[in-house]
Amino acid sequence: MVSERRSSLNSKRRKRKRLVRWILMPILLIFVAAAGYGAFLYTKAETVMEKSYKPIEREKTRPDVDPFEENISVLFIGVDDSETRKFEKGSRTDALMLATFNQNDKSIKLLSIPRDSYVSIPGRTNKTRINHAHAYGGVELTLETVEDLLDVPIDYYVKMNFNAFIDVIDALNGIEVNVPYNLVEQDSNDRAGAIRLTEGLQTLDGEEALALARTRHYDNDIERGKRQQEIIKAIISKAASAGSVTKYANVIEAVGDNMTTDLSFDEMKSFIEFATAGKNLNTETLTLAGSDLTLGGAYYYQLDEAALQETKLKLQTHLNLAGNDSSSIESTSINTNETASQDPSN
């Protein structure tokens, strides 16, 4: 019975669509394109990004932060709001990644936050999965929840859907990737077996690349991360050698149609130096350690408290906030007998 329950839980976890490292890519591509092709694409990027500019009503922890001069943080929110699912405002996040940018050493720290993380959500009585914050209160509550969890200010947000990933790759006429094994997966419309890939180096379209990036059936989370890294490298390589104003214009359109952010176009310019740092850019990927937790028959990811405190300190240090009173970070513990929030998505 124990093995059957674990198998069932693992099966449910494999079905969840989580994208992580690709989330930063659209902003970087926009400015690689704008820098490479001058006035036309720069103007186009400005026009498209103005359409994506969606500031939200919230009281920022640091309202006067200057992204050109100061270290900043951006929360990247990946949401599956496809026509098939029709989640609309009630959609849950499929990916959450916090990026902190240090101006002095041109470094980036990327923290992937598991969508099943068992956390407190402001205004809710019981703890639940962190991905429910968006369903309860959209971007604003998601930002507040992450700020409370990590004890760092979230200066900006970027929200995207799966179509951004697909459309960017299709705009580049595909990317060349080494597929590590034969693969059969569903597509972004949940059609079982729609994607079939064979092992070896080949050109993938957007749907195929998405299936390879998110599959959880063939290896483990570590290998999955490596696959996603290789896909991002392939995207950047293809974008850098696209050699066509039309292709870059299509990439910009693809990003703009599938993204909202409270970064203005002028503020986005602060990322150009990071995007053009190339091999000199120091990027560290962080994860949140934890363990499986089952409450009321539902699966959660219980964060390891000691590791969480260590991650908080790393982020605070990277943002030059480590001088704050770390004793204010309260330690929390999970009572496995606690009743979890009973959500329809459990």
C-alpha cells in the first residue's frame, strides 16, 4: 500500500507542468535584438513592451529603487492560462523564480520555488501550496507570499504563459537540441502522445522543445534541469545568429503577446549590461531543499527550515540587505497533523 501511494503521488507530480530556467529568457532576447539591429527593433520593442506594461496596486517594500544603480529583485511567474484550461483569473502558477541582480559584480542569483511548497499565504487561515496564491489574489498576493517566505523585497514582477516559450522558438524557426532519449509526451493542449521525439541531435519547434523541457517521465529533477539549461543555450545561440530583422521582430511580438510586467521600458534598459556580459556574467542557480509531505491525501513539498534560512541570507547578502536584523526572521515548523487548506485542486 505504501509503495502504491508513493507511486500515485509520483505520478501526480510528474504530470505537473513546471518550467523554471526559461523564464528569464524573453527579456534578455529583447535587448540582444534591440542592441543588434538598432533603431527599428528598438522602437518596436518599446512599442510592444508598452502594451505589456501592467503595474499593479501594491505597497512596495522599496518604492524608490533605481534598477540602474541599485541591486534589485524580479519575480518571474509562469502561468498555464491556455484556452484548454480556461483558468483565467483563477489560474495557479506552474513556475515561480526569483532573480536577484547585483550591480557591482554583474551577478544573478536564480531561485526556483517549487510550486507545491507548503507555505502560509497572507489572509488565509491554513497553509497550502504556494501556487494557490495566484488563484486567490493574482500577482499581488503572489508577490506578498514570496516576500513573506523569503524575507526579501520583490521590486518587480514578470508574468508569462507557456505560449511565450513556444512562440519565441517558432519565431526563430526552431532550435537545435540533442534529445537524450526517445520521448512520447502530451502537447500544450494536453493531447496525450501528440509529441514524439527520437534520440539524437535535431531541430525542435516550440511545442517539441516545451515537451522536452517539462517532461518528468524519463529521468529526475537534476537531469530535467540540465535539459532546460541546454534548451536555453540553444535559444540564445539561435537568437544571436538569427541574422534577420524579421525573425527578431517576431520574437519581440511573441514575448509581448504573452507577458505582463510592472517594469517600464526605460527600467528594462538596466538589464542590457547583464544581457551583454556574456561569459563574464556570474549566474548561480539556487533551489529550496525539502521533503515530501502528505496531508489529507494531498501532496505538498515541506521546505527544510535550516536550508530556507540559509537561502534567505544568500539572497539578502546579494541584495546588500544582510545588515538587517536577521533575528526578525522567524522560524516556523510544520505540524504534520495540521489540517491543510482544502482547495479544489488538491
